[in-house]
Amino acid sequence: MNIMNQTHKLYISIAITFLLSLFVLSLKNAQGKSKIYWSENGKIRRANLNGTSVEDIAVFNTKPKDIAIDSQNGIIFWISPEGTTIQRANLDGTNIDIVVSNISSPCIAIDIKNKKIYWSPIINKGIYHANFDGSEITDIMKRKPKEDFLGINIVTNMEVDSNGKRIYWTGFLNQNIKRVKFDGTELKDIEMNAGIRPIGLALDVNNGHLYRSTNIGMIQRSSLNGWDVKTLISGLDYITDIKLDLHSQKIYWSSKNKQSMQSKIQRANLDGSKIKDILTGLEDVNSIALYIEELYDVTPDTHKLTTTWANIKTQ
């Protein structure tokens, strides 16, 4: 009887070891597939989240304006270097296609849930969207009074809250972040501290947080309404873009030294701790995007497997 019990335990132990081995292997494979993308001088590039395996996926005469990733369908969107077209391709840069022409915009945002692209033309102003295939172009602000366009000077960064059905943006001359509902109603200023201009922004809508970079090298967090502002990181170079990896609780950003024009990409925990350089010596980076596999963990913490295993058991 004891021999049978011992044999049974041995089989269970072997099975558990085998399953954990498969699990660890899946983590490694998923981590390798997760990438950070960025627009640099004359190209779009990507690398692993730890900065290794840098490769070019698209090359241009000058720098692309902005990039965004549809992680569900494995598509990257960008604005052409001239700022006149929205283009898309597979994540490896193959099958490049023009989605929307004659946009005259420096930035885009995508709504994966509703399969929409958003942009704001410099000349015509307004907030426009279209389907992912470029059809049904609509100006969501077209019925608003003229004074509502005063805050839409040159939009520099945009983010979409699919659940709340709102679009957020920063402007070249805006003192505040602005937002509006998808139907063009409820235009609102999200106020910041006087003298501080927002540059990049990112949303954590599940926790009700808005992250923003400023013109004086800070990353701040507030509620989606702009309340309870907290400075997480300060003393950075000029921050051009920020993105959130909510699975591993990380924030990524690109910054540029205005004297040397050299850029780097860094990351930290969402509370601003453990700042780490990911990529340095880059040329004038102005936009970054993350492609995150559903199951992965890039943190070097010793409890990584335990934490991830616990998360899986609760799903």
C-alpha cells in the first residue's frame, strides 16, 4: 500500500514538473514575442522589451510622425513622414498599405475595440475618425460651435478610452489635456498645474488613472478627471511619448536631449520606482508603441513564476 502511495506521489510530482516546464517555456516564448516599437530618424524599429534584438521594420527618407499598434490583429499603423497619409503593415513591416490619405496630422490613436482610427488635421482642425480600412471618415466635432475648436490648435498626442467612449489629447499650445466623447459632446479641459504643459499621455481606465509627461521632464499621474495629481518621476530629458504595460505594471517612455538630439527609451514601475534604460543612443525618437503578448512577464523578480502562476489560477 505504501509503495502504491509513493508511486502515486511520484507520478503527481513528475506531472507537476512537466506542466511547470511547459509553463516556463510558454513564458519565455511569449516574452520573446512581446516588443517595443518606435519611430526614429528615417525608420520604424522594434526590439524585445529588454532592448535586445533591435531591427528595422520600415525605412523612409525622413522620420514617421506617429505609430500605434492593433495588438489583437497584429497590425502597426503610422503617419507617413510627410504627415499626409495613415499607413499600416504587419508587425514585421510586410504588406504596407495606405489607409487614409490627405490627413495633414502629426499624430494618431486607435480604438481596437471599435476598430477606429483617430486623428486631428492641422489645417481643418476637428477630431476625425475612420474604420481600420479607411472607410467612413467622419469629423466628430463638425456640429460643434466655432469656439469649441480653440483648444484644437495642433494636437500632439491622442489616446482613446473605448469603455468611456472618449478621446483625450494634448496640444502644442494647450496648457491642459482635453477630452471629448465619441459623439463630439462634453468637451472638457483636464487642468494641470500652472506653467506645466502636458506632452505625452497614457490611460489606465480600469484603475481610473491618467499618466502624462510634461515639458519640464516629469511624469505625473492623476484621476481621469485630473484630480489627485502625483509626480512619479522628475529630472528627465524632454519626454516625447509614454506607454503603459499594465500586465507587468510598467511605464515606458522615450526622451530626447535637446542639445545632442540623442534619444533613449526607459521604463519604470507604475509608481515611478526602478528606472531602467532600455535603449540608448537613438536618433530623435518621437513615438513609441507596445505589442504585448497576453501571457508574459519581463520583470526579473525572483517571485515571477509564483506571481504569474497565482494570477493564472485566479483567471
